[in-house]
Amino acid sequence: MAKIINIKNEVLIRVYIVGFMIALAALVIMGQAVKIQFVEGKKWRERREKSMIEEKTVEAERGNIFAEDGSILATSLPFFDIRFDPTVASDELFFENVDSLAHCLAKVNPEFTEGGWQDVLTEKRNAGKKYLEILDRVSYSDMEYMKKFPIFNKGRYKGGFIAEERFSRHKPFRPLGNRTLGYVRKGKKGKKDTKVGLDGYFDAVLAGESGKRLMYKLSGKDNWMPVDDLTQIEPKKGLDIVSTIDVNIQDITHKSLYAAVKKSKAEYGVAIVMEVKTGAIKAITNLEKDKDKEEWGERLNYAIGRRYEPGSTYKLASIMALLEDGYVELEDIVELDSGQYQFYEELMVDSGKESFTTDSTTVRHAFEISSNVGIAKMVDQHYNHNDNAERFIKRIKSFYLHLKTGIEIEGEPNPVVKEAYNEEDLWSGITLPWMSIGYATELTPLQLLNFYNAVANDGMMMKPYLVKEIKQEGEVLQRFPPTVVKRKIASSSTIKAAQSLLEGVVERGTAKKLKSSRYQFAAKTGTSQTDYHKLNNRSSDLKHVASFAGYFPANDPIYSCIVVIKDPKVGSYYGGDVAGPVFRQIADKCFETQSAFYNSMDSKTINRLPTEKLPHNNLGYRNDFETILTNLNIDFTTRTKNEWSVVTSKNDSLKIRRRTIPKKVVPNVVGMGLRDALYLLENKGLRVKVVGVGKVNKQSIIPGTRVRGQQIKLFLG
């Protein structure tokens, strides 16, 4: 019995010991909890808050891209994500006005009814939620409107209204030159940014400098809320660039090409217009059909980034090589063999009917009718049979047809020019004849146009370029003048002969049905087959590339132009039938809209009023200009019905041209009278301060800046 009692006592002792240890552990835990909560609470709360707060990047406003006349081609417009902290407002302010706020929110965001919004707002407040998403991508004017809602009108710290500013790239003339203007797309998860076009090439200039702001990480998602409205480091707006693009020529080029590719149901089309004397690109259009949307748009920059076998437009380089090396003259006789000739195991066949009825003709006429056999036989005879192929390749390189143009857009490939007798290039006996007519070699439309532009410019090759200035707040920081690549790509006699040949193509050759009675242009037609290896393979399912390259007017070239249309499926596939009409339409429209193309119809000497004494770059209300010039009996032309316009002068003529006034951004009022400038600026909510008298010759805020009700200073003189 005693033994049983002892065992029982021993068990009880152990239970007491365990219970005591548990109680002691509980007391220790409770003591630590009290210490953390009341003694060290402030320290740990601060540490937690600090771990939830980070310094985040604040996006800078991106710089603008302007056309040469000051029109905005790409700009950054602000938008706002509206958020609400329902815990900020006092009980009195919140519960007295929550129904009114819900009524307003239901109007701008019908995701919830008025009653639904009231329930959401109240529920989130009771739950202590500090970041309620109200509406995304709100414009500046809409943000200002929402800022006046009940509770919101008390601001960030009393009403909980949060407006997070972001920027969206906007192109007012879209889709004109969309791919050339380009974009910058931020890479995800550590990947590189995608940079396209001018926006991508000049990203470092346009991007500006980002700012810094303290942000609080919200639980449950990767979302951050600004700690306050103040940035630690203010973002710095990007610089602006002024392009060489002429909006009117770009519009002409786009519409002309669009009509052609749509009619022929082509795979894609390209058109480029370049200023002969400078190399400035005035228009560049790439149109490709979106198979999903059944629409035509710009997805790839074929003009700059895609090589192709040019076909007969390349024959100009071949004939110039023959002329420059002294192997032929234009009136020499060449055998055409009725349009067919065997080069080793391959049969070359002409496409033109005239070649099949002619055994021989002059070098000039062979070029004008684009005889494959005639050109190839001459190149084969003088370079191939004499083991002199290196000389031909060297001559091609002297025309800079083996190099990139260096245009300010990423992605330009090197041309493909085979090295003579190089096994890696698969050189054979038939390479040279086929290369001479635009096969076995590849280059981009811009690279070929640059060669034609040099011929138009009397042999001087200019570097094609798209940007002429970098500006900051209207002040020029850097200019990009025209750049001479080579002063003479060939002798003067060869250049004059080449110009004569191109004029002959239009007068008597493959482009004669396109010639104009009003002006003369010079050009070459081109038709090539894609994936072409054997010219005697003339199956109907082969795809073609139709092209047309040249310049206008022929006697004093102003613009060079190339049109390339890939795989036209409806109608003809020849360059003169498909691409030629686009070239002609572009030239016609330029002729109609620019006084530089006109010659005086009066043979008598007339006293011209110097251009500097004519009104120039006067901006204002179109009806006012028309009334004043009519009453003063001054001749002028106008091709716009826009309310606002600009008067330009050249030689002794005046033209009233369209002036686009963009919405939601500061307009360019330089050149306007004070009345018109005040009308425009004050109607946009700007406060205007005026210095001086006369017309506006400077404004303190650069055109394209978003309107925020700021003050703008106008300098008159």
C-alpha cells in the first residue's frame, strides 16, 4: 500500500513540475509580448514601415518629335490613375458626403451603381483599406473634374484623393510614318527594352531623366502607393527632336501607296521620298496588310530593314560601270539575239516584247527597253570572259552599293554584294550576268534610292537622314547638317550619260506611258522574281517585286523617289504598271503643291518682289488672311479649309497652308498676331503674359507641352 502511495506522489510531483514549467514559459512569452508591444513597439513598427517603403522611379515626360514645319508627330500626353484612401477623411466628412461621392463616381465609372459605390466605399473604410482603385488612364481634364467631387475636393491629406500621373505616347498624324517614328517598349523581367524607329534610336535624348519618390508597398499584390505628393528627385523632361519629314509629302506618299497596294492586293508596299541636294528624308511609308484585321498598316520598316533582289532598277549601276571603265558608249551596238541567250547551262530571257523582234540595237535603247540579254551580254563580255570580275565588283563598291546608309534607325542590314570568285559566295560563271540585271545581289529600298539620288545630284552622294535638330524648350542644342558621303561617285560624263538614260526610259522606254506633259522626270522600272534562280522557270505561281526608282523634275531635280511593291496579286506585276503610277502620283501632287516646280509662263522679264519682303510664316485665322490678300490684290493659292493656317512664300508667290492646332497641349503661336495668340492660349486655360509689341516671335513654353493652367510668356517683336 505504501508503495502505491509513493508512486502516486512521484507522479503528482512530476505533473506539478511540468505544470510549473508551462506556466513559467507562458509568463516569459507574455512578458516578451508586453515588452514588444509597449516597450519596443515603436521601434519595431518603424522597422516594419521602413521595410515596406522603397524609393521608386518616377517616369519623366518624354520629349516630342516634330515634323520640319513644327507639326507634332509624336508627343507624350499625361494620364492619371485615380485612387482613393477612404481612411483619411474624418467620420463627419465621410459619412455626410459618401452618398454624394458615390453618385459622382457612378457617372464616371459605371462598374457599380450609385448604391454599389456607396457600399464599396464604406466597406473599404471599415476594413482600413488605404488604396482603393477608382479609375485608370484618366485625362488631365477629367482628373481636374474628379478632383472637385465631394470628399475628393479636400485633397490628398484630408480627403484621400490620389492621382498618379503617367504618360502615354500619342501620334497626332497616325498612321503616317508610324513605323519610322517608332516606339520604346519596356522589357519585362530583366529583358532589354524594345526600341524601334526614331523614338528608339534617340531614346537617350527623348527619355529625359527619371525622378525618385518614396512608395509604400501594399500587401497582397505588387502595387505601390505614393507616401506623399513630393518627389525626392524631380524628373527632367526629355529633349525634343525635329525631323526632316514633310507632313504634306508624307500624306501624299501614304495615300498614293495605299491605293496601289490595296488595288493589287500586294503583300506589302514601300515608298520613300528624299530631297536630292541634302539627303533629307521627306516621306517614308511601309504598308502591309494585317491578316487578322483585314487592314493596311505599318508593322515592319521594309524601306530600311528588309533587303530584296531589285531586278532591273539595278541595271543603272551595271551600265554606269561599263561607261566608267570605258567599255561601251551609248550609241554602240549590242546584240539582243531576239531576247534569248544561253549563259553556260542557264537560259536568260527578256520580258519585253520589243526584244523578241530585235536582233541588235544601241546600248541606249537596250537600257530604255530594259533588255536583260543586252545588259548581261555586255557585262559578261567585258568582265566575265576577261577574268575581270573583280573590276566590276570594285566599280559597284565605288558607287557605295555595298555599304549601309547609316540612317538614324536601328536594324539596317548590310547590302549583299558577292566577292568575285569567292566559293563561300557560291560564285560561278553565271553569277556576273545575273548580278548585272539585279539578281544575286540584295539591298534595301533606301540603299538603292541613295544611289539614284547621287545620280540626280550630279554624282554627289549625300547621307540620308531623318533628324535635323535637337531642341530644349524651343532652343536649338544641336543641328545635324547635310553630310556629303562622296563628292563624286563617277565621272561627270558617266553621270550625264546615266541621267540621259533615265530620261530616255520615260520618253521612249518602259515608262513612256507614265510621262507627263507638265514636267519631265527620270526613272527606271524594275521587275524581279523572288527566290529566283533560273530565269527560264517562268511558272505562273512565282512571286514578283515591282519597283520604280527615279527623280523629278529631270532638268533640276528636287526630290528622288523609290516605290517597291511585293507580290501584287491582281492585275499586272511589272514595275511600270504597278509601282510606276505611285511614283507619278507622288510627283504630280508635289508638283501641284510646291511652287518650286513651276516655270514662268511669261517669257517677258518681270520684276519679282524679293521673298524677304513677302509675308512669310504668318500664322492666324485663314479667313482673315484671305480677306486681306484679296483686298490688297495680292495673288495667293490655298489648298486648305482649316480654320487656322500659315502663309508661306517662295520666289514671288504666296500660299496659305494648313496649320494643325493640337488639343490638350500648348500650341505653337510664333508668327501669330497677339489677338489670335491670346484667343488660342486662353481658351486652353493658359495665363498669358505679353512682352513687347508686334507679332509673336518667341514663347516661353515649348509647343507640345501638356496644358496645366500654367503661365506662358509671349515675346513680341
